[in-house]
Amino acid sequence: MEQLDFLHYAVQALTFNNLLWLTIGAFIGAILGALPGMSADTGIAIFLPLTFNLEPVTGLITLGAIYVTASYGGNITAILINTPGTPDSFFMTFDGYPMTVRGEGLRAIGISTFSAFIGGLIGAIALLFIAPPLAQIAVKFGPMELFLTTMMGIVIIIGLSKGGMLKGLMSACLGLLCALIGLDRITGMSRFNFGFGQLYDELPLLPVVLGLFAVSQVFVLVAEKRETIAIDKSAMKGSAFISLKDHLSMLINNIRSSIIGTLTGIIPGAGTTVAAGISYNITKKTDPHPETFGKGNEQGLATVSAANNAVVGGSLVPLLTLGIPGNGTSALLLGGLLIHGLAPGSQLFTRHADTAYGLFIGLILAQFFILLIGLYGAPLYAKVTKVPNNLLIPIVGTLCILGAYTFRYTAFDMYLVLVFGILGYYMVKSDIPMAPFVLAFILGKNAEIQLRRTITLTNGNIGSELMQPLALCLLAVDVLFLIMPFWDDIKKKFFKKDKEMAEC
């Protein structure tokens, strides 16, 4: 009976009007995701009042399509011009942009597109079938559990820094210091703002990311005096469609990263940074050539793309079942529900099942727009890498400055993006990795808040919270991630001792 009901709801969702608005939302989301300064939040905020006059299922399908394709859209500019369209896509710059510089931009877009499709599809299907039981686990996360979850992302810094530990830790420490700027969420006092009222709340994320990754690259292009971004322009004549053999070689990493992304998305506050970081670290560890990561490794690009888009479905699990937004974008979707008089929870799946399952169908269909937009649009996007740098540099620079301005509509952020652009340029020239800085900056504040909440709630006796079963499991995972980068060295050391003892 349930299967028949689901098919009935699916047929109801596939009306011409719903498909039309799904198409509009998908293309709008992709465009906004690719533009620096714009994001899924921007698209949903713009369309939220417009959906009031639509049927509830149509409005939610539109917002869901914007969410899905905007999460993917940022990959395009991150790969081609080292400019993350959204903060969530900064991991794409690690291996995507080096591929573009080699003249493999089309292939990089193809890999990212297929992986994002797989990740998004797995996340949407998980939302459809396993939402309620997984949400019951997520609701058990208290401050200690959220702290340990955030620490997974922090610990990843160790893995990213191996081989250049001192420079990596310098970068991470600088990121943590920047994360402390602004409002103390526990005491309500502003700190380390150096007298700038614009930093009263916090150091804004988007100008920092745009400055480090995009503006710094503009400075690099100016200094290197290359004609175009792609060094080997002839290789840009390839295709975004990759072979079945390549698909199969990435399948395991894509599925694993999709599962990680879905589970991470369910945990409120974890988000794409933790999901992409964990997935990237595991893939790097299990790859036979980990030294190629960050230099254009295809597996690294695929795993991040899959994890990022899988977070979309995961973040809607606690929202629809418990009314707890998994991230800021899903919080806006909560507004979409409330506008139409819908409340998250069991009644959404009983009294309003047609709307709930219509949204699920819309999210699944939106994944196919990722393939359409990515694969068939790739030749057009790739032409950006052939544009002469004397034209591209001022365009990208202007977009970055405007993107920083539209984030909070303050002129201060326009100066801020230039400051971090200069910082990023010297980090590139000094071979100091930017990934530890960004990870520490994004996750540092949340880790501090959750730890201090735990200390406050337990009167300093955090051991009692740490001994809870869920907290112990998360602690074990943290320790595992801490050891993983050094496991080969540990094995060599112990095996060498055993060999020496055996010889004696």
C-alpha cells in the first residue's frame, strides 16, 4: 500500500507546472552558485516570497532545486578560475584548478559533475527512505558530541599539513586566531575587533575565502604574465564526458564520500566543510599516490564533489522530521514550509504527504539538472580559460570585490577581500598551504562555542559527558583520524624494531 501511495504522490508531483518551476529553480540556482558572493541562501531568500502564491509542493520543489544546483554551481568557477562561487566549494580549488592549469578543465568539470550527481542522488534517496531513524540519532547530539564532530574537521588539518607540518600549523593557527575575532557567543562581548565596528560580530567568511583563493590568484596571474589560465590550451579541446573505466575507478570513493556527506549533513552545524574534509582525508590516505593530492588528483576532486552535494539531502533530514535545520540554507527552507502553513514532524508525512513526497521527487529530479548544466555547458564554461588574462584579470577582480560587497553590503568588505588577497598571494609564494587556514577559520569558532557550553553545563566536569557512549564513539573516530596520516610511519618504525629484534 505504501508503495502505491508513493507512486500516487510521484505522479502528482510530475505536473507541467511543477516541472516548469523545477527547471527555473535549477538554472537560477546554478547561476547564483557560480557567481562569487551569491549562493543557495541568496536564491532561496529571493524566491521565498515569490513562492507564497504558488502551490505548497510547487514552491518547495522550486526552493529545493535552487538548493541542489547552487551547491553544485560554485564548483564551476572554483575549478576554472580558482574562485569558489560559494564558501562550500573552496575544496574544489585543491585539485580542480591545477587540472585546469594543465589544460584539463573540461575533464575536471566532467568529474565534478558526475560525482556531484552521484552524491546528490544518494543524499536525496537517503532523505526519502531513512530520514526519521537517522534524525532520531542526530537529535541526541549535545554540546560535547557537536564539539567532537567539529574536531573531526580540525584534526583533518594534521593530515593536510603532513610533509610541511610547520607551515601547515602556522596556517592553521592563523586561521584559529582569525576565528576568534568578533562576538563571543557565550558572554556576548565583542573581542579582537581592533576598533572596527564592521568586525563587531565576526570576520566575515566570504571576503576571507574570496581573498585567499580568488584575489590571490589574480595577483599570481599578474606576476606570472601568462597569456591565459590554461598552460596547455590544446588539451581544453577534450570532453566533459568521461569513460566508463574512469567512472568505475571513482565509484567506491564517490559512494563512500556520499555516505559521509549524508551523515554529516544530518548533524546540525557540521556542514559541507566537515564532510568534504573527512572524505578528502580518507581518500588521500587510501590512494596509492597521496603526494599528488592538491596538485590535480582526479580522485580528490571527485570525492569532494560527491560529499558536498550529498550534504544537501542530509541537511533536510532533521529539518523535515524534527524542525532542526542542518545548516543556514535549510533554515531558509524552514521558512518556506512555514509560509505555506506546514510544520515539520510526523504530520508532514501523514496529513501533508503529497507535499513532502513531492519535495523528495523534486530533489531527485534536480540532480539530473546537474548533469545537464554541467556536461552540456562545460564547453562554454571552459572558454573562460582561453580568455586573455589581460581581460580576465579585471573581470575576476571586479566580481570578487562586488561579491564581497554584496555579502553584507559594506564597503569595508571590499578592502577586506584585498587584504586577504595579499595575504593569500604571499602564502602561495611562500608555499604555505591555505587549506589549514580555511578549515581552522570555519570550524574554530564552532568548536570553541561547543566546548565552552559543555564546560558551563557540567561545571567543568566534562569527563562525565565524554564517557557517554555516543561521545566515546566520536572520540574514537577523532583519534583514528589523528593517527591515520602517520600510520605508515608508525608501522615502519615498529616493523623495523621487530626486524632488528628477530635478527638479534
